[in-house]
Amino acid sequence: MDSRRKFSWKATIELNVLFLKMSGFWPRNDDTFKLDLYTSRTIILVTVFLLVGLLSQLINLFFILDDLIALTGTIYILLTEILFALKIYYLARNMSIVKKLMRMLDDDLFQPRDVGQVALVQPNLDVWKMIYKAFMTMCCGANLFWAVFPLLDKSSEGNRLPFLAWYPYNTKIFPMYEITYGHQVLSYTYTCFTHINVDTFIAAINVYTASQFDILCDNLKNLHLSNNVGANFAKCVRHHWMILNFAYNSNKFFNWIILLQFCVSATITAMTLFQLTIVEPLTTEFFSFVSYGMAAVTQIFMYCWFGNEVQIKSNNLPFAVYECKWTNFSVKTQKNIFFFILRSQKPVKVSASNVFYLSLESFMMILKTSWSYFALLQQVSS
């Protein structure tokens, strides 16, 4: 493409980045976190809207240890908040890597060559946008139902809060009830929106990696159409090296985040299913658990689907280079192609600290584990 009209990879995630900026987790330009007003604002937001609620719910656990229903109703929210705290820690810690990845996307080698290659990668970006909107809708639905169900629930005592928590004051009286209620709603809204955008940003990084393999495969297939085959093949080799570097740095950034997500997802999903069996059907509380359960499954599916795409598309490289009319090339170029095929035999796998791999098999494993935990909770409850 014309260098004056570069394809903007980052245009796809503009809304995603905007939410992260508002949440305090995207320093301006190429900056990382340092001692400035933006970092101070981030610390205040995290303290007020995450740490206060997290501490109050942790203390409350000691008062409900003998109540399985209340315990499971608190733990799955608590796990979500703990997971969120760890995610933003690793995001802030690896912000320099994140900004490096964003700069790499502007490299000329990462640019689509023509409108045909733009059309080749656009479906990948459109799928990400569709899943982003669906995930956002589910999470917003769960957040909305949690915010209103205590007000509409006629079966419980008055002045019920959205989430069970301990506070060093009486939350039943005016105005402490209203203040605490508003704080819980705002806190979980902040956590929810930031959580969504961290997860979908990681998914977008994997989409970019898979799309680069699509572009490279197309360049290799059409290698025989170029005027200078040797120079263009060398360019493809450099492009391949840059993709591997991009994938390595991506995995370095989010491998711990994904490992934590995989470890917690099965428990959260199981507890959500258990809560669905004990709440009154077709109430706002019931729909909040439905929305949350769908969001939890979509969250882990998103990770596994796009990680699986990276593996599949990186595996296409040997076949792509073989499709070009390499028999007409010089002996030197044929040897280089042979070594390239050997080097690209091993597909790129997105891993969670080399414990789990992002694949559809891992997704099914988590669902099976969730069902086993749910069955155990049902047995204990009965």
C-alpha cells in the first residue's frame, strides 16, 4: 500500500484503548507508568473502586463460612475481582512491552501490500469486533441486573445491597445505605468495563498475529510474480522473523494473565451455574447470573478461539511457500526456501506460561472441569 496511506491496525481497537485510558491503564503516547498525575489518578481509581470493595468482601467471608449459598454467591464475585487486580498489575508491569507491540504494528513489513490483502485480513478484525460487542453486551446486562435486583426483590428484607460485604458502619440507615449502594454499583461498573477491555485487547493482539500470517502466506504464494524473487523472499523472511518476535513479546506480556484466567474460569463458571439452580427463575437476579455465565464462557472462548487461529494460520506457511512456482527459481533461492520450510514446520502456539495452550481443546477442557465442579457443589448442597 502507499506509505502515505498506511493501513491502521489500531483503528480496530480505538474504542478499546479509549476505555483503558479512561480506566487509568493506558498512559499517553509511548509512555509507561511513572510518577505523574496520570499514575496518581490510576492509584486513586483502583483504591476507591477495587481495593475497598475487595477488602470488605474478604472480611465478610469469615461471617458466612457456614452458609454454602451465601459463600458461593460471594466467592465467584471475589474471584473475579482478585483476577482483575492481578490482570491490571501485569498490564501495568508490562506496559513497555504493550507499547512496543503497538509501535511494531506501524512497521512497513506489517502493512498489507494491496486492497486484496486488506480484504484478506478484514474478516479477522470483523470477528473480533463482533465478539467485543457481544461480550460487552453480556457484561453490561449482568452489571445492570445486579444494580437493580435488590430494589425489585420483594422477598428480601429492605435495604439490601447488590453484593454481600462487611462495613464498619450500619448500611441499613440513610444516607449510608444509599452511599454504599452507589459505591458498589460504581465499583463493579469500573471493574467490569476495565476487565472487558483488558481481555479483548489481548484477543486483538492474537488477531493481529494471525492476520500477519495471512499476509505473509499471501506474499509467499505470489512470490513468483515478483520481479526480484530473491529480494522479495528475503523480505518475507524478515517479515516472518518480525511476526515471531511480535508473538513472543505478546506471549511475554499476557502469559501470566491467561494462566490465571484459565485457573479461575472453571470455578467461576461452576459457581454461576450453581447460583442459577437456587435463585428464583425469571427474576432480575436470575437474569444477572445468566448474563454473567454467558460472559464468563465468552471470555474464555475468546481467548481460546483467537489463540487457536494463530496456531492454524502459522501452520499454513510451509504449504503457502510450496504453492509458488519455486521450480523456476535459482538454486540458491530454492535452498533458502527449503530451509525456510524446515524452519516454519513448527506452528506458533500461544501459551499460558507453557502450562496451557490457547486452543479449542483447552476451551472444552475448561467447560468439562466447570461441569465437574458444578456437580460437586450440587452434591454438597443436597
